[in-house]
Amino acid sequence: MTPDQAKLRIRARFKRLAQFPQNTAGHAVGNAVEQSYKAVEEYSKSLSRDNTKTAAAKQLAKARYEAKAWQQALKTISRRVDHVTEALIALDGRVEKAMQPSGSQDAIILSMTASQLKGVERKAVFSMAKEDKDVCRSLLSSPIMRHEFNIQGKTLESLKDTLTGMVLNNDEQQRLSALRLEAQTLVDLDDALEVLNYNATAAVKRIEAGQAHEPALPEAV
């Protein structure tokens, strides 16, 4: 990803986060990162109008400011990603737990359900899974059933979504969807900002190294 591509991605993700409800953490993080982005643009404009600095000094100042701004934005995103991840684990964990037998009696029920599904047409089995929680759980919990009905990829994700709808209430499902969207948005932002931060940090080192190798001026006599 080039710096220009990274900036395009960042602006697109700002628009997505702006659509999050006001006064939510996701919206606030988007605003904070956007302010850093705008601050960099404004600082760059102010440097271009500054006649007291040489071109090299402007380049170094710009690179240092950008590196600091991107690092701060990355920290902001990282903190939010931690919170989103915890919330996702809590909700997804309930679905994952529902996939497994809760005890010996439950294990017997799932085993009996699996036995009843043997020989049933694949399409019919998936139709049943949409209506019957035990059928859905049986298909997801048993490696044998997964193999027999070729449950993998999109089919596996679809079954998990079905079980999610059975385990979580409407509010929890909406929260889960919002958290997943926010998580992906933050990851995209993080990737793009890492590119900009890498380039700014490299520019600082390159310019400072170049200045260090400049020949010293002769002493005044």
C-alpha cells in the first residue's frame, strides 16, 4: 500500500466511523484520528508558508510532526481495538459455548439428533438447522457431522450465524454486528496508519542522517 492509497483508505474509514451513533466510543475514536489527520494537513500548509526555515528544515519538521501524529492515532486505535475485542469475545464466546454439550444429558440429546440426521438429504438437513437449535448445534459440534455434510467455509459461517440468532437476543445481535464492523474498520485504519507512520519515521531517520553527514562549516576568523 502506497502512502496515497493509505490516505484514501483512511478517509473512507472516517466516513464509515462517522455513521456510528453519536456519543459512542467508535464515533469518538474516528473523530480523534480524523483530528490528527487534519492537524497534519494544517501543519504542512503552515510550513509551506514559513519563510524562516530552509527546505531541509521544513522536510524534517513535517516528518517529525507526522510521525508523532500517526503514532498517537495508532495508540488511540489500539486502545479501542482492545475494548472491541473483549466485547466480541464475550458475545462470540456464548455462541461457541452453545456449540458444545452443556453436560452428559445434553451430549446424549446431540448424539441422538446426529443419529437421526444420517441419511437425510443435505438440503433438508440445513433447512431443519434453521428451525431446530439442537440440529444446528449437532452439525456444528460433531466433526463427523461436519465431514458427512461437508460443513466448511461459507456453509460453516452460515450455520454459526444461524446459531447466533438462536442464542443472542435482537439487541445483542445488533451489538455483535456493530462491533464486527467497527473492528474491521479499526483494523483497516490501523493498517493504513502504519504505512504513513513507517514512511514518516523513515523520512526522519533519512533526513537526520543526511544532516549528520553534511560537512562542517569552517570556523570564522
